[in-house]
Amino acid sequence: MPLISDVLEFLTDPYASEFMRRALVAAALMSVVAAVVGSFIVLKGMAFIGDALPHASFGGVAVAFVLGANLQLGGAIAALLSALAIGFVTRRSFIRHDTAIGMTLMAGFALGLVIVSRQSGYTVDLFSFVFGNVLAVTWNDVWVILGLGGLLSTFLRWEAIEELEIFGGRSTLDRVHTLLYDVVLRGNQPPMPLKMQEIKPGLIFEAEDFSVTAFPVTHRGPDCLGFIFEEKARRPFLAQKADELNVPFGPERGELVSGKAITLADGRRLTSDEVLGAWEKGSKLVVVGDAGRTDNLLEVCKDADGLVIESTYLDEEADMARQFSHLTARMGAELATKAGVKKLILTHISRRYREKDVIAEAQSVFSNTVVARDFDTYQIKRDNQDGR
């Protein structure tokens, strides 16, 4: 029966070599970094990307190998082009991320295999470069991994918060209070001052250039709210008129835009009315979460430049939508049509439906409709028909 010392010697002997110690440190660091990056990637629905980019970069490595160029640079360029291709395909078509990622993986990897297999010096070294060998890790590689982990931690860590304010309807705040104090804190005090701010229908925030207004929405339970984000009316600056009046570029034009009068170098005095156009309404964005009806939303959505609203069901299951107080894609599109909305953005799509079916149903009623995906961004501008 082996002694404990023999077991320990068996376990520690491999690490007598420096390359084994480097490999152990690198593997441990990568497990931490991969967990941080992987959490973000999985939440974004792109878990396949970690496997795809290294394989897709094989094509770039192979091309660089044939040309005698830097292999790392070739792989990096191929990985960048692959990522751009994935983004382009998913945004310009109905193909989802996982499908686009798989296509890119196979294309890049196949290209690399074809190039390498046709070389007279078909070598294992190139494959080792692409697929890696943890035993070949240098201390410089370890420092790079450690630096990447530290950089990500800096980006993702919580900064010190002097005060935390949580806004919501009364019933929502009651639930949040119970969750925080009874479940999370369990009798302890929060690490910073914590305030619960109740939102009621009406103006809830106002700045110099825009305001936010809450309005009631019908759904299961009380205190359901939607929100209107609206720019304040403004007078556009008439650059051509300013040129005709010989207003110089610089602070003088800024003064006129702000509504002030100026005196030019030649002694002429100009007022803002001479270079500002008629008042124009600002852009208007209406955001509705879950809702069970739309007839009471017509007025608040009127002439909105953008409407974000749920579309849990398709019209074929309208009865179920009414039962659970949700909307169909058609109902959202009909609201957009009646209210004169410029752009309709549908959210809260049931996984039972394909995105293209939801869009097809909505666009049959209201053509300028899109389905929002996680991390999508949109620009809402006055009378802007696209805005993505």
C-alpha cells in the first residue's frame, strides 16, 4: 500500500519542470477569465462563438503561413473578419446568431484545411499553433492572460455607489423591498443609502431638452406603467440664412442658437429670430411593457416616432393572449397604424414563434416594423423611418 509521501510525490513530481508550472498557472487563470467572458457571451446568446472564432481564424493563419507573414496577425485578421461577418449576416437577414456562427466556423476552417493540405510541407506545427498546447505556454503568455483577466475585472466591477435610488410602481417597490431586506440582506443594512421612489402617472423627469412621462397600462396586477420619452420643441438653425447675413462661424452662431442677440463686427445687431426657423416638435418614443389591451394607449402613442411594445403571441392565439393579458403582433401593428406611429419595435416574443413569422404578421398591417433582439440599439428621430 503506497504511503502518503509516495502519493504526494506522484502528484507533485510533474511540477518539478518549469513548463508544467507555467501550464498549471495558465490553465487556472484561463478558467477564471473564461468564466467572466463566458457569462457575458452566454447571456448574449452566442455561446458558440468561443469555438467558432479560433476555428475560423485557421483560414487566416493558413494564408499567413503560405505568404510567410506573421501568423498571429493572420489569425487576428481572420477572427475580426469572421466576427464582422457574423454581425452583418444576423442583422441583414433572418438567420440567427448560432447559425451564422456555425457557417463562419465551417467556412474559415475549411479554407484553412484546403490551403494546408495542398502545401508540400504539410506540417503539424501549423495545427499546433492553431489548436494550442498548454505545455508550450511561456511566462509572457501567462502575464497576457492575467492582464486580460484584470482588464475585464476593471470593466465589470461595481464602482462605489454613494446612494441607490430604485424607481417603480407601489406594488413593484413592495416586492423589491421584500426581496432586498428579507431575502438578500436578512436584517442587515445595505452598504449605501437606499431609497424607494414611487412612480405615479404623470411627469416623472424633466431636463432642458427632454422629459419622461409615465402613463397607466392594463395588465395583470396594479401599478402597471408605460413611459413617454419626448424631446422638447426647438427652432432649427437656418445656416443658409446666417450665411446670407454674414454671421461668422464660431461662438456668434452659438449665441443665436441659444436665443440671444449678437452684435457683428460691422455694428449690425442680429436677433435669434432672424436665423431660427419655426418651432418643430421633438422626437417622441413610447415604451410599453406587458399590456392586455391597446384601446387605452391610442392617445399616448399618437404621432410617436417610435413605439416599443410587447408581442407575446401571434393572432392565431389571440384568445390565449386575452386570457393572459398580452398582445399579439397584429394588435401592436394595428395600434401603430391608428396612432400614426413612425416605427414599431416589437419585444417580448414567445419562443414558440419564429421571428420572421412575427414580423410577417405585423408588417401585413404596419410595414415599418422590426423585432428587437438583446443588445440591439436604435436611434429614434423625428420622422425617421429607419433609425436602426
